[in-house]
Amino acid sequence: MAEQSGHRVIEPSVLYVGTPVYLVATRNPDGTANLAPASSHFALGRMIVLGLEEGGQSLDNVRAHPELTVSFPASHQWTHVESLAGVTGKDPVPAEKAGQYAFEPRKFERAGLTAIGSDLVGVPRVAEAPLQLEARVARITPGVAGVYGMVEAEVVRVHAAPEIVVEGTDHIDAEAWHPLLYAYRTFFDRGVEVGWTRKNPLAVPPADVERWEVAGGEWRVRSASATTATVELRRCDGGEVADVLTLTEPRDVRWARVQRAIEGVG
Ligand SMILES: Cc1cc2nc3c(=O)[nH]c(=O)nc-3n(C[C@H](O)[C@H](O)[C@H](O)COP(=O)(O)O)c2cc1C
């Protein structure tokens, strides 16, 4: 059905618009670890909220033992993830999964991944994953349709491979980090960077602008394209334009585009 906007009304089989994949490890009743691929989640502050399906072993496990780890694989590790796509830690396999899933009690071994002990929770992490979170479950809320549970967990420790950390800081190096993205049943690496938020630690004014501001002057980004930007330096008394800087350094241009976006693009 065509709409005024030219869009079509469609009934897609899934709504997986594109989310990083994670491997959630939980504790089985016998004390061994279960590991399952998932992608439904969001994080706000120190809390991470996972969407885990009812009838899966992972959700059963966190109901019994409220600890988990979330390991984010890199994009090139997708086959390890896919090796777990047809198995469940639940025995017997639930009726709705019969024929499509097999019981697998040794998920780490099957995926060719190494279980490494955690510092603060009694559930291992995936050693090979560049980013690993240890978390304690705070609340599990059943979803309205009864097909999933929302697991709210407090992240108590973060482990990052040195290659994805900006040296000398606790920041993840966004350029170096390549999560495995899952969109419409397809795995992707991320694309090239297209912009920053104003909170990006790299989004600082160019040195000349900073000096002007420290001296009490005002500035305004006059224009910014993909490759170049201009900044007016104005006097604090009356706002007369004292100079116009042309920025061409990619980092400075990105900063300028953030300033323009903050003012509104309409
Ligand atoms: C890429 C990918 C994404 C998935 N996302 C989720 C998800 O967000 N939540 C979920 O519960 N299951 C998700 N699954 C399905 C589970 O991994 C699958 O049902 C598995 O059997 C659960 O294992 P368990 O029963 O041992 O917990 C996903 C699977 C794949 C391969």
C-alpha cells in the first residue's frame, strides 16, 4: 500500500533493525555455565536490560541464580555466535523448539570459546570477546505477551581488551571497536564513522577557538561541510567579528558539525 510519503505499509517477519550481538552466560542448576547468543538489549547508566525469551535456559537460570555475564564479540567472530544459534541448554528441548534446536550442555566448547572466571560474579565470561560485562540481576519482569522476560542487571565490572581502549584512559576507542551487528537476520561489521555526539571526548574546540574563548571572546560556527568549516571569532563587547577561521583538520571539522547540529539543522 503506497502512502503519501511514498513509503509502503509492510508486515516484516522481524523487527531486528540492527543491534550488537552479545553472548549471555548464566549458571546452570548443576553449576556449569550456559552460553546463548542474543541481541535484544539496552543500557542506561550502569544498568543493562536484556530481552530473553521464555522457555530458554538462560532466563530459567537467571531466575534461579541472579548473576550473568554479557560478552560482546567482535564482528569477525560471527561464526562462533552462529554455532550456538541452533542449540539450547534446556533438556528436554521445549516443544516449540523441537526439530529446530538440539540440547547442548557444553556451549563454550561447541562455540570454540574459552570460559574465563569472573571477578565479582560466579559466572564465567567469554575470554575471546573484546568487551565483557559482569552483572548482577536486579529484577526480572515478564513481557506482556509472555514470550520474553526483561532482565535488568547492574553492571559491576567491565573488562576490555587493550586494543579497544584509548591508552591512558577508561574510554572505549570507538574507532577500534567493531561490534557484531545483527540486522534483519544478517550479521554486519559497522561502517565508517559519520559523526559525533557533543559528549564525545574528542569533541573539543580547536586550539585557536579555545584560546579565543579563554580570553573572553565569543565564537560561532558559520558553516560546516563534510571537509571544511568556518568559525567566526567575535569580540565580547558588541559581538563584532574579529576573525574568521577556516578549519580543515578532520577532527576540527567534526567538532564544527556537532556545533551546527546542536543549533538545529532545520
Ligand atoms: C543473532 C542471534 C540473536 C538472538 N537474539 C536473542 C535475544 O535477543 N533474546 C533471546 O532470548 N534469544 C535470542 N536468540 C535466540 C537464542 O540464542 C536461542 O533461543 C537459544 O536457544 C537460547 O539458548 P538457551 O535456551 O540455552 O538460553 C538469538 C539468537 C541469535 C543467533
